[in-house]
Amino acid sequence: MRHRKSGRQLNRNSSHRQAMFRNMASSLLRHEVIKTTLPKAKELRRVVEPLITLAKTDSVANRPLAFARTRDNEIVAKLFNAFGPRFLNRAVRH
């Protein structure tokens, strides 16, 4: 039975799925718009929205957490300098 198993499998094993969502999140944060399928986009929200929430408060502790999830210093800088202030007054969805 499938009780309490969150997230979609998307016909991929777990390492492929994690790598795919890390790459998609990096692309979305870099280009701000990407083209993908609806199920992937819905799952991508679960990755990107916590990063944006993390970027709302720029601290010494939050930057390494964001880097651990994106693995790109350029994206971390954009996350805290552009997305954090942009979404500062927006309500949290997750």
C-alpha cells in the first residue's frame, strides 16, 4: 500500500530524481522560467519554495544550507540578493 509516501516517482530511481530536481531548481533559479511537464513542475515546487523561504533571511547559517541544496555559488548569490528581497512580503505556501 502507498500510505504516507509523499512525492512522485516519475519513473526514475531516487538518485536520478534527486539529481534531476537539483538541476531543474538550479535552472529555474538561474533563468527564472523553464519549460517542463506539469507533474515535474508540481514536484519542483517542493524543492524551490523552501529555498526562497530560506533566502528571505540572509544569515551566515542560511547560505551554506542553500549551497548544500543547489551546489552553485552564483545561484546562492542570486537567491539571497534577488529572490529573497523580492519575495520578502509574500505569504509562505508550504
